[in-house]
Amino acid sequence: MNKLAPIVLFAYRRPDHLTRVLANLSANKLAAESTLYVFSDGPKDPTLAKEVADVRALLDDIRNFAQVRIFRRESNFGLARSIIEGVTQVLAEHEQIIVLEDDIIVGRYFLQYMNDALNLYRNEERIASITGYCYPVMLPVEETFFIRGAECWSWATWRNQWAKFNPNGSELLANLYARNLAYEFDYLGNMPFTLMLRNQIAGQLDSWAIRWHASCFLRDTLTLYPGRSLVQNIGFFDPRATHVSNTHAYDVSLYQDPIAVKRKPVVESQTGRAAFRDYFARANRSVPPPRPAAWAGYKVTYSYGKNR
């Protein structure tokens, strides 16, 4: 029997964003049958206590879910630790999970798509995760397609796949270079993922996601993407978020119709990868000529993770 995955939502200090996220999520037709976990991080310093308190006031009034479980952190975990520990905690109780942050709004059929894909592909060892996001690509892509690696703007996974996550950024970066995969990981020089990993190692980027992406990429596992985005990131122009520039480059229209999830060969889509590479080249048009190594001096306009 197919089961609905619990939804895990991570919140910090943006009550206005969280209000929109909860409204869109609760409007999904499967919301009333789903369990919602919310992890509320503690304030980084006393000046942020009111914003955190405002977020927690909203959590006490969540409706339209089968069950709501709220975890209020007494201290500030930061984004990476909060997500890694929260996901691990929930997956100790459940076989599969859907993960959102407090700046991701979803379309009406997001939960249907995510659960359909989780249930259809749960026994496929080469599939690491599902996402409801798709970049605003210009080249054609399929209704659903696989890309090597992982995504962070809405994602879902299974307990056995998360157990293979390697949080050691230094090991991941060393493996990328030892196996001559850094250039491919960077979409042939069009997206500086290795630089993000370097920044995470240096303590300049509080990112779990670049490590999750690298872990999946190095294991040659795939993420299922929809051809039209069922989610939208509303956090780009929020001064409370850092490591994400004010840019419209990643804006997408929120798709509000069902997306059919049908079994297909478990291989990376070459048309999908070409569309992403083309998109990154256009979004990062200020990138210097492609280089397989350091990306020194390049300004990141998109980040797998944000400092809090």
C-alpha cells in the first residue's frame, strides 16, 4: 500500500514568508492526510528573538494537516545542522520524507507529485531523491526527467538513500578532483558548485545542500525533476537571507496542474542536462572562461544554503 510521506518544514525568523508557505502547502489536496513536522530554530542573538517568537506564534495555529509536530530549538543550530539533524530524526521514524524550507511555496499538486514519485521509485537504488523544482530553462525537457546529483529547493528522499549522505566536504571535494569529475560537477564550467563546496569547507557557507548534491553526484545517483516547476523560491529579495543575491535569474512560474509520474528508464536525461547547462551559462553570464579548477574570484549568484 502506498503511504504518504511526512512533510518536514524548517523555519527560522521570517513569519511573513512562513505565512505564505503554510497557506500554499495546506491548500494541497493531500495536506489533510499528511503529517507535518516543523523545526523552528532558535535565535542567533537576542536581537532576533522577537522574529523567532513571531514565527512560533504562527506554528501554534497550523491547520488542515492530519497531524502537526513542532520542535522548537532552544539554541541556534544554523541551517545545515538544523536540516541534517532534523531529516535524520524524522527518517528514524519514517521510510520516506518530503522537505521544505520557509521560503519555498508550492503548487496545488506538489504533494501528489512528490508522493507519486516516492512510491513509484522507492526500490530504485540509483534514484537518490525527488524535487518539485525546475529551473526556468529555455531548451525543451521532458514531463519528468533525471539529473545526476541532488536539489534543495523542495526535495524528498528515502531512509536508505539519506544513510549514504557524506557530510564531510573535504572528502567530497578531494574525491571530485581525484576522479576528474570537478568540471562535470560544475556543468562544464557554467555553475561553480566546487567553489560552493570550497566555501562550505572554509566555513563561509552554512550549506548542507552542496554536500548532499556532491554525495549523490559522486555515487552516480539521480534526482527526478518535473518539466515545469511545482515550487517557487520567494526568499531572494529578503535582506534576512545571505549568500543569495538579489536576482530574478531563478524565478519560475508556479505550475498549478498535476504532473503525471510514469516509470521511465533510470538514466540521466541528456536533454535535461543540456538544458540545465544552457540555463546556468545564461544565468551566470558574468562567468570567466570555463576552467576545470578553482573558479577563483567568481561571484556566486546562487547558493546551496544560506547563513543565518
